[in-house]
Amino acid sequence: MKPIRLLALSLMLSAATPVWADPPADIVQSVEALRQKIGAPGVSIAIVEDGKTTLSRGWGVRKLGEKAPVDAQTIFQTGSTGKAMTAAALAVLVDEGKIAWDDPVIKHMPWFRMNDPWVTREITIRDLLVHRSGLGLGQGDLMFVPRTNLTRKQTVERVAHLKPKTSFRSAYAYDNILYAVAGQLIEEVTGQRWEDFIRARVLRAGGMKNATSDSEERFAVANRSWPHARLSGPLRGLGDQQALNERDELGRNGAPAGGLALSADDMAAWLKIQLAHGALPDGKRLFSEKQAAEMWAPVTPMPITQLPDQLKPAQPTQQAYALGWQVQDYRGHRIISHGGGVFGSITRVVIIPDKNVAFAIMMNSEESGMLLGLTYELLDHYLDQPDYGWTTKWQDWYAARLEGGRAFLEQKAASPVKSGPSLPLTGYAGRYRDPWYGDIVIGQGANGGLTIDFTSTPRMAGRLEHWQYDSFVTKFDDPAIEPAYVTFSLDADGKVTGAKMKAVSQIADFSWDYHDLDLKPVEDKK
């Protein structure tokens, strides 16, 4: 995807006219060819150069099996790229003098608690956004992934039960739960729900006319994409592409961490604001230049993942998390970016400040190799680098990773010790409670087997099948929810004293949806 330089046109432009590189000349054809080759349902891309939208369009369809096309107004769920918008909403409040980045959270939410009293006293608004709280990777996600019956405030109150994995401010570990806290803080300060404040003060104020901040609002938009995934293989990512239930999303309580839906036109408006450091096209400002600098300033050093030789050019030499943004280097240039993913939808937002260029890629499927391939093709285009074949290299890497996970899980399936459970199945039935998640009910099904119900998570229920010894594996009714191992502990009298839970995919190093559930029985089992 190398550019065809429009030299003659460039020479014709006056010196007072901004000159930009233009998107790759063959981008329309190459994205469509890649989409068809991989089998991705829909793609949407926005590119902004020198304050001008140079590309805003879609490819493919909103939902497999239907003809409605993706266009520049089709909204996509954009996942964690919305963290930057929650940070921008807080920046608006900083500009208004209602909060400061280094205010203790309890100054505005006196009832808020972390697990450690000292951390409760010390944790600031800035700390909520930069993944250095001491919580583990994705800790607490099950309170709103994929959905929940809890209110946002109830979710925030349960943060007090999350035991830290490291000491405060000592290490980086990505989390979503503290962005839910940030959303609740916005409500406490303004009296408006996060959804309403960000819609009025960030989305609409920033010219994002199609964007939604609320699930029901999104469902009311006809021109919306549906999520898709490959679930028919032994591991998520393998098998045929299929549409998911569009309500399988980040639960509302976690929306400040990634609950927005935007179109390509909306993304173009957002990227213009970023490149203009908070300024709007009409001369007004969404947030001040001072706050723009704050949000891009690196705060928490991030460990650098070692990539294989064919991907080494993508490996940064330095990488850090800022306020809702990731900051790193690529081929000698500073890159501001963030990825996003919810069930069946993925997004990448990238800013190249010294080129005054930014772009966003949104997909209504989980084809990460395609997303990263397009990302680095565009980066190389705007940094005037030779063709490196990024789309093929990223696709090959993801395919190998999935194959390794498939082989691992097949080996696990073939290797349980041939043993029966210690108790009759009725001995495991009952209500169990985890301090931060809440109640899980294990019952008996009509066929005599065990059932499991995550009571705070609608539709997260299914069977509990014996694995080995006193370990069982969940088989959820909803195929989009990945299984987990449940291992019971017994006392000397053969009575269940508790159970530990860990996701199958977490064991295979593919996700973190279930974290260290420590279940204790809360009533006598019958």
C-alpha cells in the first residue's frame, strides 16, 4: 500500500494552502480485497490530515446475511478507545475548576473505598486513569463484562473488596474498573450520569452527531453495525464468522471504560479535536491546550511485549500510559494511540503529532490481524516507509497464536486424570459468594447434572460438567461466553468449604474475564 505521489497536483497548490500526503491511492480497493480475503463483515476508516478529513467511509455490511452497507455514518462499538473521551470529560471539569487531576478521589466521593485504607486516602483522579492502582490485569471485569444487574454505584462500592496484586503506584496493570469509578465521579460532581454528560459536553459539543453513549440510544440507531466473532472452533477466533447478540457488550456500568459507539464521520471530528489540542472548528474549545498536553503526557511506564523477528519494527523502545492514551515510539516518531474491543467489535485510534495526521479503523468483527495490519500500513504510508507487508505478517502471527492456543486446549482436553468427583453431585450444589462479584448458584439440572448461574450477570448460566477430581468446567448456554474451570475444596469430613474459578482462555493466555473468584458457601446445601 505505497502512495502514488500526486506531485503535479502538489505543485499547483498555492503556498498558503495546507499540503498533506493523501491516503494511499489504492486504499479503497486494497481494504475491500483484504476484507473479502479474511471474511470480515464490515470495516470503517477515518483519516484526518492537517485538520481536513481526507477519508471517511465504510466497506462491507453491517451484519452478515443482510445487504445494508457500512458507510461513513454507520456507528461501531469502539471499546476502550472511549477511555480518552472519559478523560476529556474530566478535562472539561478541570478547566471549569470543579476538579483537579491530583485531587484525592474521596474529596469528591467521600464514600469511595479501595481495599487498603491508605490507598483510599491517597488515590487521585489521575490514578484512576493510568493503570497503576495495584489492581491486577482486568481485575473486577466480571462485574460488568459482558453485562450486569448492578448499578454503577454498586459496582464502584464493590471495588473495596478487590485485593491488590501489587503495591500502589509500583507497576502497570490494565484495568477497566477504575474508569467506572471515574464515570461515577463525573456523576457525583455534576449531578448528571456519565452517559448524559459525555453526550452533551464531549460528543455533541465536539461535532460527533451520530455517536451514542447509551446502549438503548445505540439500539435505536438503524445505521449501526452488529458484532461478529468466530466461535465454532475449539477456541475463540477459530471457526466460521457469525453474528453475535448485539446486546453482548461491555455492561453499562463499565461504559466509561469503553461503552461509546461512533461512526467514521464522528471519529474524524474527534481526531480533528485531538490534532488541534482541544480547539473546535468554530474557534471555541472543547478543552484547553493545557489539558490537551496533560492527557498526552506519559505517566505509567508500560512493559514492552517482545515481538517475533518479522514484527520487530512494531516493537517500541519506550511505552507509557497517559490519561486515556498510550504513548510510544515507532520508527523514530512519537505515536499517541489506543485500541478498543468489546464482544465482536474492535477499533484502533492512532495520532502522529509531528505529521499532523490521525486515523481510526473500526471493525464489526474480531479480526485483530487485519486491524493491526491496516494500522501499520497506514503508519508506514504517512512516515514514508517502504512496503513491509504488515497485513500478511500480522495475520500470520495471529494465526500461529491461535493455533498454539488450540493445541494447548486440545492437550488439556486429552489429559484429565481419569477420576470421579469426591462427592455425589448434589454435594456441590448450593449458593456461593465471592466478596467482589457476589453470588453464584450451583444447582441440579433436570438430567441430574449440575447447573451454574452467575446471578449478577443476566443470561450467564449453563451446565457444570465434571473435569477431574473435584474440578468442573462450565458450559455456558451463550457460546460467546468462554468457559471456566471451577475447583472445589473439601474439609476432612468431605464438606465443601469453597471453590476457586479461573477462565479456560485465561489459562491459555487469551483473555482475563474471570479473575481469582474465591467462592465460599453461604447456605447449607440440600
